[in-house]
Amino acid sequence: MYLQIPEDLDLRLDRIVVASHVSKHALLLEGAQLVVARHDRQREIAEGMSFVASHDAALLTSLEDA
């Protein structure tokens, strides 16, 4: 895989690499894992909201009127 990183971002990554004593490869893998985890969490929340909306519609309606 080839990844072209804009120069300003690459310089910022270099500073983090030096400060944290990890390789740029490891840092980018960690970033990718965070993106995947965030995506998965957003999907789980959306699925949970959909479940509640479909299974508890009457309860939600009664709470609206309260």
C-alpha cells in the first residue's frame, strides 16, 4: 500500500513519533484502528436507536405526551 501524506500533516506526525517513541507505521495503524472503532460504535448506536424506536414506539409516544 502506498500512502501519500500532505507535508504539513507529515511534519505533525513526525513530532508525535519523536515525542511518543513509536514508529510512524505504528502511529498510523493506531489511527486507523481508532477510525474503525469510531465507525463501529456509531453503527452500534444507530442500530440501538432503531431497535428502541421500533420496539418501544408506544412508550416513546407516551413519554412525548407527559
